[in-house]
Amino acid sequence: MTDTAVVTAYFDAIRTRDADRLGSLFSPDAELVSGAGTFRGPEAIAGFYRDLVFQVEDLWPDPGPFEVTGNAVTVEIRLRMNGAISVVDDYFTLGDGMITNLVIEPRA
């Protein structure tokens, strides 16, 4: 069974706006794909959160239940941003207790 503790830690780090902690959750060759672009490696991913995401004052993710299939975890998130709530799907791939890939897709 996949250890989802790293996914829980990911959301905790977002809520506390801890970019360094976020970066530490990703493997050295990790990739994050979002509407803002593709970021490779822990430093680039931490920078994405620090320089872009954390600039949103009211940012707050409210994740639903984790759906685990092998080393993949899918999470539906109600995301508060800029006074609005939207639904976003996060697709995590995990390996060795770290996030190796994360795709963030807004719902249409």
C-alpha cells in the first residue's frame, strides 16, 4: 500500500506556506505540471510555490479523500483562491516516500 503521509505533508506545507518543506517532499528528479508551467526538481518546485502560489493571500486547499491505486494518489481539492472556490484534481505519483510527479488540473 502506498504511504499517503507525504501527500498529507504536502497539504500541510501549503497551508503553512512552507516552500522549503514542500521542496523536501519531492524526489530529486520530480516534476510538477500545472497551468503555470512545468517545474522540475525540488528547488524549482519550491520556487513555484514561494514565488507564485504563496502570493495569493487567501490560498487554502481543502482536500477530499485520497484515492490510492498502487503508487498513484488522486485527490479532489476545493481550492480557495482570490475570493473564489474552484475544484482542482491533484494526481500524485509516489516513490520511496517522496512525490515523484504531481499534475494539477482544474476542473472545467
